[in-house]
Amino acid sequence: MRANPIRLILAALVALSLVAAACAEEESGAGPADCEAGQTDGDLNIYNWAEYIDPELVDAFAAQFGLEVTVDVYDSNEAMQPIISAGNSGYDLIVPSDYMVGILIEGEDIQELNKDAIPNLSNISPDFSDLVYDPAGDYSVPYQWGTTGIAVDTAVVGTDFPRSWSIIFDGAFADQFSGQISLLNDPRETLGAALKYLGYSLNTTDEGELEEAKNLVIEARGRVAAFDTDQSDELLTTGETVIAHGYSGDMFTQFLETEDPGRYFYFVPEEGGTRWIDNMAIPFDAPNPCSAHTFINWILEADNGAALSNWNYYSTPNQAALDGLDEDLLAFVNDPAVIPGGVGSLESIQDTGDFEINFTDAFIEAVG
Amino acid sequence: MMGGFARPGRISKWALSGTAWVVYAFFYAPILLLVIFSFSDDRNVGRWGGFTLFWYDEFIGHTQLQNSLWVSIRVALLSTVISVVLGTLAALALERFRFRGRRVFDALLYLPIIIPDVTMAVMMLLFFSEGIRIAGLLLGLDLAKGFTTITISHIAFNISFVSIVVRARLSGMNEQLEEASLDLYADRWRSFRYVTLPQIAPGIAGGALLALTLSLDDVVVTQFASGPGSTTLPVFVFGMIRRGVTPLINAVSVIMLSASIALVIMSLVVQRLRTGESTSRPTRRRFRSSVQV
């Protein structure tokens, strides 16, 4: 019988993939990269959210260490994860959000950090130790953070309002602003707010608690002008709403766009709210892990951390950088009225696995 | 059928032109708004804040945005040229020849059109990351994802679109013309070059424009096939939306819109110039010379 060329190629491919699979298995189980502080091992490729780092800051790092630095962008954690997980992405540094760090650790998609190569880790505020998704900080370093809370137009609402989720969920107060309230169009955030008001964890996996939260949102629905995420800040400053559920960074930058920023006030209710943290991490097969370690350490320097925040206007987890922040940003970060319940009242949204669908279903029902 | 269509009656004429206007308004009103608001002096897209060129200035100063636009244009041009050649060849093969596996090949060609973007994207992701690993293991090659892999993935889906458009044109073409040219001693190449090609040229041009547009538009497949330093414009713009939509995105869109309109006008002008001179004359002359040889 004549050898069929296609069969030969197929057989070769099967053999190849077996070899490849065998080799891949040997690779896993390696410890942290063997790097020293300040060491670089090649050009750095960063995979980050868009508009999250000043290009000039990147250039400054490149010039100081004599490297080429490339920044590419993604628009969601979910798009980034499979690209890193598949391997050979070519990236040395990624910036996943809190819950995604947990998923990446579980999938062995990011490598253990060599903390000796990042001496500036000591600049991180103690508020960011013992994080649920990476308790010992072995895999990730906080990059920027923010909260979800409520923004109020004090010109209409006044200053005498409850610093509580009751401002939205208690009809006794909220009914006077019926039709001028917006909630986020996000199952975890909005049901999370209701859960917090009820005194539960926003990561609950208890169906009864979720049911209560759902009913609370249904009850509030009559007062709500919009369930909107992308424009909640704009709706507030254009006067469509006077009480808006939203993200700290978005609200704060939006206030500064108006003629009278002092007219608006953002706070996290005393029952607590969501805290999100984006983190720096190194993919398992990063071509130049030492350059990545050096970059992480460099961003954690006081001046660079301040420059990072002054450009993207999110809060910094870097304690040493606070002194270098712009005046209005520092005032916002330091204002104790913003988080009256203290950092301890904040919770990160965690991946609840199979229970996630319950949140989605409950939210769809609640929004109606 | 003797020439011309029946003229519509007065009422149906009104109704028809009315519908046409509504359809045009539906198509172009959003574009008009997009253009207008690219000059708006307000961060919030959709709120007029007076005339400004600030967003265009912002674009000029935004190197990342410009780099990604440049990557997009290069990928689009290269993938269009290659997929037009391959797609046309595939169309010719399927339309003009009978061979074993033709029907299978025919069906397979439609696959990239039918399967969802995400599926195609994941396929490309696995193909490239595994391919790079195997190439590294066996051949010692140090490959990386980036410009080349994006271009390859765009070629992969564009071939199908090009070949479908070209085939539609080919099947409407009179095959006897080719036979006649062969009878007149033109070889296969010459009869393709001087008889077939001029006739399917509009199909090829249509396929090329389609490929160019699809390549410039694509986000999902591109994102999964890209590597360091190869963010395309749509991927970058999608990323920017997370920080809120500003008129900067309008300004970028207007620039791209102007570029594509310029492209279309250019191709129309070229077509005008072509039809101005008779195309049949030089063709006939070449044939004569080939016969003399």
C-alpha cells in the first residue's frame, strides 16, 4: 500500500502533541523566578487596561533601565485570562482585578513572585494585607483601587442625609427623591448593596439572603430612574438624578469636570460596600520575569506611585506615594467621611462559582 | 425582456421615495451626529458644549492611539491583498474545475462565515500558542504572537468572504467567452488575464472592500491572536470605553470615516477613468500579437 501523505502528517502531528504535552508537564512546579532587585533580563511587555498608565511614566522606566517597553490593552478580565492561560502570550506583566487573581492562581496561570526582588513591597498600606484572593501576597501586588458607593447632589438633597444604604432602600427617606435615583446595572454590585444594607456579606451563597436582597431591590425599583453603569456619573452631574450608585473613581473625576465640584459628595455607606483592587502579576511563562519584578518594584517607589495615581486618578495602595498626590486627589483619599465605616467595612467581590447564576437570575427578576 | 422597468404610479412613487429617504436618514443620521459631536467641547459624549477642535488635537498627541491605528491599517492592507489573491484562486478552482474533494472544500470554505467570532478567536488562540510551542520545541524557532499572527487570522476569515463574492460574479459570467479566447489561441494565462479578469474585476474589488472593512472592524479574533505591540485600533477603542466614552472616540471615528470615504471616491474616480477609454481595443491588439507569435 502506498503511504498516504496526509496520514503521515497526521501521525506526525499526533506524535508531536504528545511530546509537547509531556514537556509541558515537566515545566510546572517551578518556584519563583531567580531574580535580584533591579535586575532586568530583556524588554518588557505589559498587558494592561486602556488608559491606566501614563505613557510618559512608561518611557521614564524604559529610559532608566535601558529597555524597550510595550504596553498593550484589554477591555475585560475575561478576555485577558484565556490569552494568558493558553500560553505564549509574550507578556511579562498583567493587571488582573481581585477575583481574577484568584482564578489565575487556581489555573496556575501566574507565577509566584520573588519578594526579595521587590523590596518596595513595604510601601504597600497594611489595608491591603491579608487579601481574600491572595492572602500572603505571593502572586500579586496591588496596583490601584477604588470603592463602590453613593454620590449625592447636595444642592438638591442637602447635607442632612443618612450615610447609609437606607438613602436608597428605605422609602421613608428615599421616596422624596423618587425618580431621581440610579442604581448600577450589575447583579453583584446592586444586589451586593442590598445585601450590605441587610447586614449580610455581599459574597453570600445563601439563597434566603439573596431572596431578601432581591425583594429589597424590587421595592426600590419604583424610585429608580435608571439601572445604569456607564453613565451613572453623567446622569448625576447633568441633573437627571440626585442620588447615584456608582464607582468612586468615575464619580470623583466626573465631579472635577463640573464647575462646582464641592456640590457633589461621594461616600461608602457605613454598612460597607465593595472595594475593587487591580493587581500586578506575572504570567507563568513570562519571557522576562526579572524585568517584570523590577517594574513592579519601580512602580512601588513613592514618586512613581504618585505619578501613576495623578494620571489615572484612582486611589493608590502605596502608602509612601500619598505625599506626592495632587491636592484634590489627596483630599478625596484622606477624607474620613468618604468611608465612614472604615476599610474593615469594605468587601471585595469574589467569584462565587456556581452560585453566580443565582445572582444573575435574581437581578434580572429584580430589574423586571 | 424588452428594456426598462414599468414606471411606478404616483402614489407608489411617493411611497417608494419616502421609504428611501427614511432608510437613508436611518443610515446616515447617526453618522452625522457622530461627526457633529466630535467637535463638542464637553467630555460627555451626547452633550453639546460648544465648538472645539480639542479632541482632534488630543488624537494628534495620543501616540498609543496612533500606533494602534497604524497597526490596524497595515494588518488590513496586507490581509486584504493576500486574501483577495487566495480567495479569487479558490473561487476560480471551485467554479471552473471538477476535482476530487471539491464539494468538501466548498463546504469547508463557508465555515469561517458560519462559526461565531468567539469560536474562531479561541481556535486561533490555541492554534498560535500551541504552534509557537511546538515550533520552539522541535525546530528551535523563537516565534511570538503579534502582527503576523493577527494578519494570518484575518486572512483566514477573509478568504471565505472574498471567494463568495468573486464566485457570484464568476457564475454570472459567460463561460463561452473564455472558450472563444482559447479557440483563438490564447493560452490559459492570457485568456484569464484579458477575458476573465476584466469581467470579474468588480467582484474582486467588492471582495477586497469587504475584506478591508472586516479586517478594520474585527475585535474578538484580533484580540485573541495579538501579541505584544500589536494592539489594533478597535481593540484599543473598546478598552478606552471602560473609562467612559469621550468625543475622542468620535474624532477617531471621523478620521477613519474620512479615510474610507476618500478610498471609495478614489476607486470611483479610477473606474471612471477606466471606462472613459475603451478597454476592448488594447485587449484585441494583444490577442493579435499572441496569435502572430
